[in-house]
Amino acid sequence: MRQLQKIRQYQRLYQHYGAEPKPTTIAEVAEVALCSERHARTLLRQLAQSGWLTWRAQPGRGHRATLHCIASTSELSAPLMHSCLEKGDYQSALQLAEGDPASLHHIITPFLGGKWLKHQPTLRIPWYRPLTSLHPALQRRRAEQHIICAVHAGLTRYVPGQPQPEPDLAHHWEASDNGRRWRFYLRSGAHWHNGQPIGDEDMLSAVQQMLADPARNAGLKHVRQASLAAPWCLEIILDMPDAMLAHRLAHHVCRLPHPQQPDIGAGPFAIARHHSHYLRLERQPWYYAAHPLLHAIEFWRTRTDAQKPAWITVGKGESAQEAVTSTSGGFAWLMVNAALSRPLAAWLRQDITSVSERHFAHRDDLQTRTEVLPDLVTPPLPPAAQAALPATLTLACCHTSELRELADVLQAHFKKQSCELKIDWKDRDEWHAPGALAQADLLLGDYLAGELPGFALAEWFTDEPAWASALGDAAWQKEKQTLMGYCASEASLNANLAPFFTRLLESGACTPLFHYRYRINTMENVQDIVLTAGGWLDFTRAWLPPAQERTTSAS
């Protein structure tokens, strides 16, 4: 785009020379504009004719000319940004914003929400940080997990509002041998996003990769073997009965990317473009199930992490017409290292819980009364006598905005008591690195709930490394075996899960602090907003009214 190149070159001149008249030479202009001296003369003439600058040359070799940049870069780039955004050309708009998505925020606002782009329904969502890898093994962040479930298929999958897993790449399954032998009858005729047919050997290879990956197989350690018992029939043999295997395989870490090309999936949406500031998903034409009604979903980074919004906005922010809300079954929690003395640990739990409740009492996006399961309210902590604090304590804190805020408050609180709180910030990947939490006295993290509350909580206990610090590793391994033993039937798990967690909570091994309240601000033109357990909208159900009808109603 010639106009874009012209503005980019003017931006370089303006950044170098500023808004005041400056002496310079053609050679210097060429160097700043990244072009030849011959082209620099042509460029200066064009920019002067456009009224953007003045150029007064002095006669005689060696004399310096005077360059005066008249127009501000924002005056010139804003109309072209609008044109780029109307066409969906985010990358050109970002170039005009000099690579800073925050400077695009106000200009992007009218283009957010549900829009018809080139006669295709498109949903544009503003986001506050880069969306990183979308491989199931590498993501423990809520947004990426949700996108992974839209891009990659699994043998089974959850549908919001349905407690049982639904068929996906397996069209049905059956269990025998008292829940030790499972057969998944695979869907023939499915395709990867690149149009390549998915063979039964592809599915077996993808499952075997999942089982061999320590980042994905925490809940599948009891799988002895996966093989093809017959064409299009995947057999999984277990070392112990497990009635919940179909539930485990619906988890995002069990989604099955292409065995050789992990960016390619078989879910309802394909990754069309993925950059640090922009992600575009497009409806996958090869998808074997009901096709989504939206053609594309775009995430546009318009903020920095420091500007993280309290709520997800699918629309125009303050002008959103309505909000869809839910309270997460997950919760932020505190754990204390089992190596600390019991009196000190009891006092720290009581003191930190009190600080958290006072600090977050008036937050609309948090709820301080916690239920770890429906109808299982967190039992109150027994009264604890004040204990002398050591000179230093170490806190491992999951790097989320709410927990970071609480950690900073606790650091100031303990400082008043002559105790230095050393904070070790960890993102979700660092949190799960081997030995990452072993030296922490205190741990602040959060549990992100799944579609089936009880089973999701059991999965979290199996996968959360902080339990090794709170219980001791040997005790944690023993409790995991106990929990797995309850999975011989779904009825057994449901009957034993509440007493199991009640015992852990009453022992003080884990202290829930608050729930997140999810809210999605929507626009009148985004229909059927259905929230998942993770607080995201189900991309496969949302739709837009016809563009002409919306124009008519607006007039």
C-alpha cells in the first residue's frame, strides 16, 4: 500500500526532526527515511505537495536545507487506520500505530464486537496481552485453553451446560472389564484443517503422543496401552477401573493436534493468523460436526497487561448493551508449606484470610464466600493464637492481577510486623516446572473450574503441584491413589468427593480465598452468548443478525 509506505516514511521524519524547522541535508533525509537520495527528493516533493511539510533548499554545494514537519502523525495516520480496520487489515493499522497496540485502542473501538466483514459474520474481541502458544501441552491460561478447545478436537468434548462428555473424534465409546478396557469407535471421513484426511493411525499417533507427554498425562498414569483393536476402533487398557476416562479425555490437554504439525487441528475453527498482537480464527470448512454460525473470531491486542480489564468485552466497552455473568466454580487459594510449625501455619492462614476478605470485600468481580463444590461451603478456620513471625517468609505467587494485588498487600502487612515477605512471581508454566514450589513457605494460586464441578476438582488435585508442598509429596501421592480409587464408578466418586475435600479443608491443607465473577459485555448484534464454565462464550453458538436487518432497525 503506497499510502501506508508514504505515512511510515513521514513518521520516521517526524520522529527524527520533530515539529520545529530543522537544518538538514538530502543525505540525512535519505538515511532517516531508509531510501536513496534520489527517492528522498521525490518523497520530499510529494510530502510538500500534500501539505505535510515544507522543504527550503539553499543554493550551493554543502549548504544545509530547512525541513519543517507541519502535520502530526496522528492526523495523517488516523484516516488510513480507519480504512485498514474497515477492511480487517489489522497488521497495517498496527504499523501505522508504530507497533503500539495501546495507541490503537480508541480508533479500534467502533470496529469491535460483531461485524459483517466482506459479507461474513466476524466477532472481534479486544485483549490485553499476547495470546501465546495454542498447543495443549503448553497452556494453563484460561483464554488459551478456551481457544485450544475451539481449534483442536479430542476423542470427547464438553458442551456448556451438559454434565456428560459428548462424542467428538470418537462417535461413541463403550467400557468393559469393569472399566479397565475402553473402546472408542472413531469417526471416519474427518479432515485436518489443511484438508488432509484423518486416518485411524493419525488418531492413534496423536493419542500416544499425549500419553507420553508429562505436561498432558497427569490424569492418565493408569493407562497401560493404547492401540487399534480393529480399523477405526481405538482401544485403551487401564491398570485400574476408571469410569471417568471419557471425562478425562474431554480436558483441553487431551485435545489432539496433527501428529507432525501441531498448529493444525480438527476442531470447528482453524488458526488463520497468529501474531503477538493479533489472532484470527476462521470457521473450518472440513469440520465434521455442525458448523459454527460465525465465520471468524479475531482477538486484537489493544491494551497492555497493566490495563487488564475486569471483564471480557465483546463489543464497544462502555457502550455495551448488556452483560452475561456467572460466578466461577474455581477459586483463588492459599496453601502453607507442611514444613512450617503448626502454630505458625494456623496463624498465617487466619491472618492472610482476614487480610484478603477485608481487601476484596467491595470488589464486584470477586466473591469472598467460597464453595469448593455446590453446597460445600468452605469450613471456617478454627481460632488460632497469634504466633511470632520469622524475619523472612517466601511466597510463591501465581502471576495473575488479583493474586499479585493480594501479594503486594500482604507484603506491606507483614512488613509492619517486622517480617520481610519475599515474593517469587511465577506464570502458569513456571508454576508447574519441577521443584518450582519446593522452597516456598506460602503459596497463592488459583483453580480454574471445568464443566463438571466435582470431577474438575478431582483433576485439579491430581495435577496441582502445590499439594506436594502443603501435604508433603508422599502424602500427596497416597491421597491421589485414594481419589483414583473412588473413580471405579461415577456414583462412587460423587459419594466420596465431598468428604474427601472436607477433610483436606478442615486440616488447613488448602484455604480457598475468593471466587472470580465472570462477565461478558455484549452488543445488541451478538446473539446467543452462552458461557462456559471458564467464563468464555461458546464460539460455536454465537451468531449475528443479517447486516441489512441491523441497518434497517438502526435507521
